[in-house]
Amino acid sequence: MIRLDIRPVWRFRSASGERDFDFQLVTILERIDATSKLTHAAESADMSYRHAWNLIADWERFFGAPLVAKEQGRGTRLTPLGKHLLWAARRAQARLEPELENLAADFTRSLDASLSDAVPALVVHASHDYAVAGLREIAGDAQPIELQYKGSFDALAALRRGECDLAGFHVAEGALGELMARRYAECLPLESHRLIAFARREQGFIVRAGNPKGIATVGDLTRGGVRMVNRQRGSGTRALLEFLLTRAGIDRAKLHGYDREETTHAAVAALIAGNQADAGLGVRAAAEQYRLGFVRVLSERYFLACRAEDIDAPAITTLLRLLKSAPFRAMVAALPGYAAPDAGAIVASFDATARAG
């Protein structure tokens, strides 16, 4: 089994010359921003304290401005340049990572087709989710997972067309979930498909640290000075927002940023962390990843769907065993706002309140 990572290269050009960016610097800046301690930053980057300082100094010379500053009694802090560089790296990763992973999956499939001894990969099209990403790492080479991020409705459509083995999507609990369940049922007939319980997670408004705009409800997004960022059409989170807006009777034209779309929870959080937006709907894990505020709206269940005739296939059987394993449950438990009480169980309904069988 061949595994391929495709990563961007940053090439800076200035009057002093041209050089490729060292992404170890991002790790150092992230830890300094979180802890104000260079010692912790160096440990996170697996380098010595002196090497970390030399790397910072080297890039400060290139940019001609400081990236960090020592403050008496406050440790080491990022300068405005350091903060902007860190935000740019986070934004690029959140925006590009899903697309690069999808491209790598396409390349890997064609390469593995030429290897007769390769373990066939499970092709998964799924709405962006932190636990799905973790599952792929846990599965490893024992059961390779070829993951492509797509909106919930797009993933289910791909499953119906036979383009993937599993589709990942999410349904809100409560009254909104009943409405969403009806839409999903129109997309995927359950007489020919099976649903697998995967995880529960918290969904709400990701806001700037301290929630300075006082976002509490969907109606607050219409206030003057509030800039929102949306998810793309076809995603389950976008559908959830539409249900919330319709229930509250809100005119979309009153939302500043309604047409600004991102494809992942992380990308939404990265924009807010960079002060490019004030609020966006997303999962708690994304908010905590970027040390932002979070206003819980509801809980939802994340499902995996497969064709009924595939439920006893060896690859699906292996997957179900992984979902019930201690490593998977520990990984999910470590994600803020996540739980996996019935992961791997077969459920009979799109209704998020349905009991697992």
C-alpha cells in the first residue's frame, strides 16, 4: 500500500533573495502563542532551545523585522508580524489540506492499482470531521482508507453513484434533526443501504475569543458590524444553518458574509482566528483548535452509510471492529465536544435520536 502526502511549498522572494519557508517555524510560533514559552515551543518542534532561537533569528533577518519579543514577566510573545505569519499558515493549511488530501487519494488509487499485493482501500467520501481523520490514522495499513472530503449531501450522492464505499454525514438531534433526516432520506433509500453509528459531536457558533460581538443566537448574525463566514453549499453544516435561519424567519440578505464560503470547520475557525470574520457555524473541536470561543447550539450524530450488500464485506467488517476498539474510542474522547457511545452499531433510521441496533 502506497501512501502519499502532497504538501505546499512557500517560496518567499525579497530584495535580499529567495528562499523556501521552513514549516518548523510555524510549530514554534504556535507554541509560543499558546504558552509564551520558547522552551515549550522547542520541545514541540523536537529541537533544542538554541536551534529554535537560531531559526527565529534567521527568519527575522530575512523579513527585516522581529517575529517574537521578550516581555518582562510575560515571557516570549509574538509580534504583529509573527501573528500574521502564523495566521497565514493556519489559513493555508485549513483551506488547502482537504483539497491536497483529495488529490493524494486520487493519485494513490492509481498507483496502488499496479501493486498486486496491496490491501484494497475503503473509499470514503465524507463531510469534514476530526474523528473521520483520526479513524484513517488508526486504520493505517491494516485497512487503508482513501478519504475525500465532500459535503454531506455530495457524499451521499457519490455513494448512490457507486463512487465510494462509505459516505459520512451528520444529523442534528431534536426537531431540526427530524427535518434534516427527511432530506437525507430523500437522498438515500434505506432499503438498499445501511447506516453505521460513528460519533456524536457539538455544533455551534465559533466566535472570537471572549465573544466580543456577544453572539448567542442565529439572530445575532444580522447585527451591524457582525461578519460571518459560511460553509459551502451541499454541506450538512450549511443545511443546518439554513434550517436555523428559516425557523427564525431571517432574511439571508441581512447577513454580512453569508456568501463567503469555506469547505471545512478548520477553515472557518482559521478565518475567525485571523480576525477576518466574527462568527461561523462549526464544531467545538475547531474552535478549541484555534483557541476561540464557542456558543453551543445543539448536538448531532455523525453516521457512515454503505450499500446493504457490502455490510458483511471483509473491509466493512474490519471497519466496524475498529470503530468498537479502545484506540478509536480514546481518540474520539480526546476531541473536544466529541463522544462515541455506540460507534460501530447498525442503526435503522436517519433520525439522530434513533436507537442503535
